[in-house]
Amino acid sequence: MGWLVKSKLSDNKRQQLMEDAQHALMPGEQILDVTGGMVEVHRFGGDQARRGTVVVTDRRVFLQTKRVGGFDVQDFAYGLLASCNYSTGAGFGTIELVTAGERARVTQILKEEGARIAPVIRQQMAKTQGASSGAPTSEAIDDPGDQLRKLQQLRDDNLITAEEFEAKRADIVNRL
């Protein structure tokens, strides 16, 4: 990479991002990776980009941005992520997280960071969604009640929004 743009975060910066994310972790949750970028947020009736952090844990991905007096956190449970897209430009990359009811973009991610972290997110998605086997399990097909209970638990644990819950619930009910 050229002399004007770094290609990855320093160890000190990565450690600082991990420390900043500790407050948003659930009991027993482990951080797998972090990186920084510009998180697109909707505030005060408009869209804006804020410096933020992509935090990949063993349970979810969350985007964290600082604000006066604290942090804003957007959660994405692996089981509800439809895709994790990564693209690169001249010096930076973009990660886009897509669910049934939401789309979040993080721009200005250093290239090596994005190339490293996007596959980690996809691997966690595959583990959670059972995508590695390529076929849905009979439990997922046969027991919509169990799926609805698990979905309710995700909402109760604040891992998904009410909109994500309703979209996925409607999907499950429509398959009955």
C-alpha cells in the first residue's frame, strides 16, 4: 500500500477498540475481532457517517459509535443476518450487513482489516445458520413453534429489534 494510507490498525488501536467495546458485551460473550471505520447512522432526520467500530463476537456483530455521554450500538444476530458484503476501493473497503429489515454500512475500513474481518463474520453466520451443511435441519422445518420461541428469546435479549422480530416471525408464520 502507498505511503499515505495505512493498510491495517496498530496493535494499540485494536486493543483500544476492544476495551471500548467491553461495556456492550453480554455475560460470557467473547470478542473475536474488531476494526474501525465510518458507520452510517440515521440521526436527526438525516443520514450521517460517524467514526465507529465493527465488533465481531461469538454471538453477534455489533456496530458501535460514540456519542456525548456514551455509545450507540446496533446489534446483528448471526441467525438473522442475510448477508455480509465486503467491497474495496483504492485505499479502503466497505462492509455491508443485511437483515430482513435493516441494512448497515461501514465505510473507510482499511483494506487488510476488511479482508480479514468479513470472512470471520461469514464463518459465524454459517455456524449459526447451519449453512455449512447446505440443507436445513428437520428440526428447523418441523417445529415452527420452537423457531418462534428462539426468535422471541433473541428479541427479549435485545439481540434483534422489534422490526427484525416481526419480519422473521411473519416469514415463519407464512411457511405454515
